[in-house]
Amino acid sequence: MRQLLITAGLLLPLGLDTFALSAALGVAGLRKEDRLRVSLLFTVFEAGMPILGILLGQAIGKVAGAWAGYGGILFLAIAGALLLRPGQDEDAEGRRLKLLAQARGLAVIDLGLSISVDELTVGFSAGLLAIPIAFAVIWIAIQAFLVAQAGMRFGDRVGEELRERSEKAAGVALISVALILLALKLLGL
């Protein structure tokens, strides 16, 4: 049950962040015929990066021992703070997303990696928190595909302000999950 709650706590901020990115594509006017391809690209990167993060987190967690959970909590808080930081270059992110929507071949890998660093961080935290890799990745992949589709379909209707708010909400959610996990760890639950 604990792993399910932790995974759900990680999925919400990832979903909000994916929605913000895909809504930006909707705002930019992504063509209908490109939506499935871009949703699949989002899914590959947003599920693939946590795999790498979980594997790294599990390896480091074995070395860190009892302190691994605290490291996972710290990385969640850092990921949340990065999403909240003022002055993020929204124009540069918008350009990367537009390029991703049109990219083919090796360019897709570079652009996909650039938009999925937060998934790597969350995966790393999940590894330190000993979340099973298959469980986490299946749910991350499902949410990434569904939320990317929703964001692209409704992005032109929700507008830039809601997109930015959902990104900030993702940061708040990650910090909240980190604080709850810290409280549970300190209370021995």
C-alpha cells in the first residue's frame, strides 16, 4: 500500500508537468496527424528516463543504506523547487517543444532528453525509495500517454496561463510529496 501511495504521489506531479508541456504544443497548433506520434515520443522519454533514474537510485541506494530514503526525499524536493523557480526560459522550452513535434531521426533523442530531465530526477528518487521498477514505469507510461493526448487536444483551449499554473502545481506537488514522505519516515511509518 505504501508503494502505491508513493507512486501515486509521484504520478500527479509528472502528469501535471506532462500536461503543461503537451498543452504548449496544443497552444502552438500541433496538427492532429502529429498528435499520436508526439504522444508516443513523450511516453518513450517520460517512461524511459525514470527507468534510468530508478536503476541509478537503486544502485546508489544499496550503498547509502538507511540514508537512501532521505536522499530520495531530498531529490523530490529539489525537482519540485526547480519547477517553481522563477525566470524559467519559457520561450526556449516552447521552441524545444515545437522542434520535438517536427523532429525526425536522431534529433528526437536530443530534444526528448531535454524535456524529460525531471522524470530522471523522479525516477532517481523512486529508486532510492525502493519503488519496484516495473510498477512505476507502467504507471508512468500510461499517465504520460493519456495526459499528453489530453494536453495536446485541449491545449489551445486552456491557454498559456493554465499551462504555466499546472507546471507550478507540479512543483508544489513534488515538494508536498517530499514533506509527507519525510514526516512518515521521521515517524517511523
